[in-house]
Amino acid sequence: MQPMETINTVNDLRMRVRAWKQAGQRVGVVPTMGALHAGHLSLVRAARAQADRVITTVFVNPMQFDNADDLTTYPRTLEADARLLADAGVDVLYAPTAAQMYPPGFATRITVSGVSEGLCGGARPGHFDGVATVVCKLFMQTLADCAFFGEKDFQQVQVIRRMVADLDLPIEIVTCPTMREPDGLALSSRNRRLDAEQRKAALTLPRTLEDCAREIAAGADVAQTLAQATARLAAAGFDPVDYVELRAEADLQPVGKMAPDTRARLLAAAWLGSVRLIDGVPVPPVG
Ligand code: AMP
């Protein structure tokens, strides 16, 4: 296995990828914002299994942050990330600068309507424009054949799938399951900003979602269950609770009542102090 190479410019990246493509190799990309954890590494593993070459991108994308504090305090651990990625067998770590991604005069935004409205799109205006724009750029820069995303950011995957279909981007999107701590908390780069007390309270998020998903599958009233879930999160110290919603997996439309063939997900986002956590679980099929 060759050692991992770190590349910072699109020209160098293109040169490397051109050589791979000429050799007929399939290229996979795992886009991240760094501060890597086992969730990101599960995407790298999936990419290694399905591609000959793997690029992981680390870029804290200013365009997708609607909150200046969140952008400044977002953890940045590039050296540790590089070690983890090298050990995981990544071929190229692509870490462009903001100036490289958004040079003076940059004026394009990709807006995906429909699936990007409501949920995180409602709570974070402009967020999915930033995501779609940077992901499209990363696809064009890497010219990857396949890209790997986590189910934890369920709406994000839907936005990217819609963009890829609408713009005829020649790339396959692969979704990977959410990796969790042993106690159930979804792994997230933001978890490292939780203090001990918040870390304990954070557990209420996956527990509430799991309990409510089970109750809804057993026939509980959806609106009432969602209201109870919000109240339980608030009682545990989440403030504000941005949303707790039941949405169809296929198109993210709200689900008011489960039918035997409904495939739905319970999705939530809520704040503990200055840390915003999101999570989601599938609702077991009813009937
Ligand atoms: P981020 O660095 O948070 O932008 O995430 C980069 C990618 O890793 C996205 O596709 C996320 O959905 C995915 N990801 C983040 N956390 C997890 C997790 N706990 N399990 C699986 N994938 C994850």
C-alpha cells in the first residue's frame, strides 16, 4: 500500500486523479469537515470496499454555516485526521483552503428546493445551499465515480441525491448507517464540545427517538408522540428543540399517520448549550 498523500490544490488533485482514471481505476470520495471519528471512518471503509482509490476531503465549509460562533468553534484537528486517514488506507487527503474553494468574485449558489425545506433547512437558513454548492464543487474537483455519506444527516443525503439527479452528475451516491457510542449517542464531531453534564443529557436524544419510534410503530398518535418527545428533550435540558418530526424516507414529506407500507424516519435536532445535535431513527414497519 502506498503512503497517503495530502493535496491542497485542485490542480494537484486533478493530476493525481487523471493518472488513476487512465489506469481504469474507480475513484471514491468521502466528503467531511474533519474532526474525524469512527463514523467518518466507517464511510472510508465502505469506500475502500467499493472503489480502487479513496479520496477523503476535509474542509470546514463557511458557506454552510448560518451561525458565526458555530463556524469559529467547529473543531479542527487536521494532523490527527491525517493520521487516522493514513491508517485507514486512504490514498489522498484533499484539504483545500477557503481561498481555493471560494476565490474573490465567487458568485454561484446551488439551491435544491423541496427536500431542503423544513427540518435543518428551516432551522438553518441557507445551510443546504452551502452543502449542495460545496459538494458539487468537490464532485467536480475529484471527478469521483462514487461518494459516501452518513445516514445520520438524513436530509443532507436527500438534498445531494436530488442535486445529482437534477444536474445529471455522473456519480453514484452511497449511504452508510449511523455509527453510535456504546450508550447510543450518535458519533459527531460536535460531541467533543459537550461537557460531562451535557454529555449525560445528550443521551436523552437517541433514547427519546428510539422510544417514540417504537410507540408510533405500535399505533400511538403521531402528533401527540412528537409533542411528548419535544417535552422530554426540553426537560432534559435541550434548548431550543429545533424540531422532532416524522418524515417519509423517500421524499421527506411529513407523515401524520403510519400505514402498513409507510417507510418513515423520526428526525430531530436540538441544542445543549452552544452545541447543536441531530439524530434520526427509522420507525419499524407497522402491522
Ligand atoms: P461531517 O464531517 O459532520 O460533515 O460529516 C461528514 C460525513 O460523515 C457526512 O456524510 C456525515 O453524514 C457522516 N457522518 C457523521 N457522523 C456520522 C456517524 N455517526 N455515522 C456515520 N456517518 C457519519
